[in-house]
Amino acid sequence: MHNAGFAWIHFRQFVVTRHPGLLAKTKTLLKRLAQMSRQESNKSNQGSATATSAAGTSSEDTALTREVGSAVIDWIAERLSDYHAKLGGVGGPEALPGLVDMLAFAAVSRGASEQDIGDMMAAAVRSSVDQELQRRLSAEGPFDDEADNITALCGTIVTLAREQLDTWARGFSCQLLEAAPLSLAVLHEAAGARILPWLGTIITLDDDTCKALQAAMDLEPMLLGPVTSAAPGCQHPATRKTLMSARSWDIPTQLQPVLAAWVDKQISGFSVWVDRQLQQENWEPLGDRQPHSGSARELRRIVMESLEALFDLGLPLPAAIVSMHMEGIDNMMHRYLQGIVSRLGSWQDMIPIIPPLSRFKREVAVKQEEAESGMTGLPERLPPVGAMSRKGVPFMESVKRVEQEPCFNRIADLTSQVLVVMMASLGYLLDTLQPIATAVAEKWREEQRRSSAHNSSSGGARNTSSNGGADSGNPFIGRSISDGRWGSGGGLGEDVGNNNNDGVNTQGIRG
């Protein structure tokens, strides 16, 4: 009774004055009560008939001890349920370890088990972290765009998580070793409750959406890594269950339909663009050192810009998505080639018609002479077929004129310059294929290294991305290209106008 009364006096004075010395003294007295209570409990379990008399305790002593413990528990539990906001006037983070120990000793003095104490600590962590998160989000204010709300959410959680790891979680370490990963699991759960529904509503990948996605993907390894690592060795059952239930948001898989729609929108206009360029092309060289056409240069530009836009999204790109984009580029190249081939037509059309062999007939020669006999001289241009001579004799030709050939107009436009520019344009695009393959492969490997770093920082959390490993090569370009010589530098915009095409293998792209 003396120990219980003395502990109560010190605790009451601490509540009134908030003096740290009284906190330490109260903690010592409550620890002594807890030890005495545990000894009594052990003797009772052993069936000692003289346990009460030997220890000099009575039912009144036990009741007083329980009442003191109950009062201490009620006061401290109320403040630990929102320690972020309510410990400011009690001593802040410095007083948290003492209060946690006081709560644990008071609970033991009332007969609580270690699991019961762990439940109380876990409930305090959950409650306070959740309330503090909601307060900070309310202070940030809701934004009109949900992507901005997600970005603000991730930034707030990052700040709060660091405070938990650096300051608050240490106060629980004596009674709940997994307080830090538990608080991260609570934040991970709260973030997932907002992020996962939002992922299902994404229809466009604008700058704000990509920024929010990047923030979410950077946040998850920070939260999930310590949680996954601490789960197997956690001793507290409820906390272990919470840690084990944490699952990855699997953002790459969630984004595949959105990325596929984005790529489809990018490549859907390729065919229309190529047709328009071919219709407007006059097949004039760009300059003395640039014998190719303007349409070939524009084709290379749009290919490079589309690849830049794809990788500048800053999002994990599954192999199927990049393969889809490369297939669209392949189809655009193929359509450009087919446009030139259709303009050229069949090579047989360029060969002059061979005159048909016929037997000499006298009347044919006579008619020809009669048709020309009334003329002062041979005309510079023969009259059209079927025209009547002055003597009324139809003019006849033994060989059809070039103008009468069915492909005359098309072939007449295929001057030597046009043919040379066409071939130079195809050669220019052929030189572009290997730099494209090199740039895409390097971008892919950079993405794989970044994904591997994220997986390592997440502490072995399951990776549901469809991307291959960092050494999986380039799965969306033909093996003949990926086995070639890869460049070590340069971005997608690297000038390839002077590429000598040595060692270029274009099997990966049909043109």
C-alpha cells in the first residue's frame, strides 16, 4: 500500500507540474509495483497457500494498486492515442519513452500480459499516426485535381514517416520493438487506400499525373521495405499480422492499360502523317550534303520525339508496351517505304514497248507515202493517229508513241533527280535504324537498373512488373539488332546524318 500510495502522489505531482524528475521517480515506483504484482501472480500460479501472508499484502493492497494503475493507464493512454499533438505540453518526444514505460508498468501491476501491453502500444501508434496524417492533409487543403492530391499525400507521408523513424518510434522501442515498421505499415495502408482507387481512374498521362505516379512509386519502397524486412521476426502477434498483410500496390501492372492507351494514341496518327508527307513531297534534296528529302528528315524527327516522349514519362515500362511502340514505328517506316514503291510502280513499266514484228505489206508503204506526199516536208511532230492526210488517206503508225503508253504520266515525273532523292531518303532512314536501336536499348537498360534499385530498397517486396531483369537484354528489338554494336553515349536526339551504316542490321525493323 505504501508503494502504491507513494507512486500515486508522485504521478499526481507530475501531472500538475510536468517536471521530468517526477516522471522518472514515478516510473521507478510503478516499476516496483509491477515487479511485486508479477511476483504475487507467479506465487499464485504455483499454488502457494502462504503467498499473501508471506508478502505482507492484502486485498486492499491489491485493490489500491489496481486503482493507481488504472488511473495511470487512463491518463497516459489518452495522450499516447494522439502523441503527435498531445505530448507538446508533457515534454514532447523526450518524455515519450518514460510515459510508455509508465504505461507498461501500470498495466503489469494490473495483471496485464506482454501481449496486452503490445496491443496497447500498437493501438497508440496506429491511432496517433492516422490522426496526425489526417491533420496534415487537411492543412495542405484539397486540390481540384486528384493527381495533385496524391502528390501532396505522398509528400506528407514521406515527411511523417521520417519523423516517425527519427523521433517518435524510438520512444516505443523498449515495449514494442516493431513500432517503427508498424507506423510505416499504417502509412502504407492509408496511402494505398487513396492511391489504388485513383489508379483505376487515370485516363491520360499528363504532367501532373506522371508526377503523382512517380511520387507514389518513390514512396512505396520507402514504406514497404522496412515493413517486409521486420515482418518475419516480429514477436507481437497482432503487429506481425499487420506487417505480413502489407502488399505492394503493384503500380506497373495497374498502369499497363493506361500506358497501352497512351502508346496507341501516339502511334494512331503515324499512318495519316506519313500519307500527308508523301502527298506533299516534291522530292527535292535538302542541300548539297543532304541529298535526302524533307519527308525523310521529318520521319526521323517524329520517331525520335515519340521515343523521347515515351521514356520521359518516368514510369516503369513493361516490355509489351515498348514493343507496341516499336511496332508502331516499324509500321510507319514500312508505310513510308510502300509509298515510295507504289510511286515507282513496277519496273517493267519503265521499259519501252518493243514494236511488234509484222510482214512487209506494199499497200501500207503506199498509204504512208501518199500521206506524206502532199506535205512540204516531214512534220516536226507527226499528226495524231487516225488523222486524215490531204488526200483523205488515214495516217498510220507502225509503233505507238510514248505518250500513248498507259504509265506515261507517272514515268515522266520520275526524273533522275527524283529517283536519286528517293534512294538517298531510304538510305538516310536505313542509317537511322541502328542509332534508334542503340538509344532504345540504353534507355531500357537504364529503366531496368532503376527498377532493380527500387526492388532492392523495398526489402524484397514482391515485384509484379512484367519487365525483365537488368541483364535481360532488349526484348522488344530483334536479336539481330541487340547482338550488334551498341553505342555508349548519346541520347535519342543524337545526330545520325553522317552515320556510315557500317555493321547496321535492320532485320529488327521491316523497312
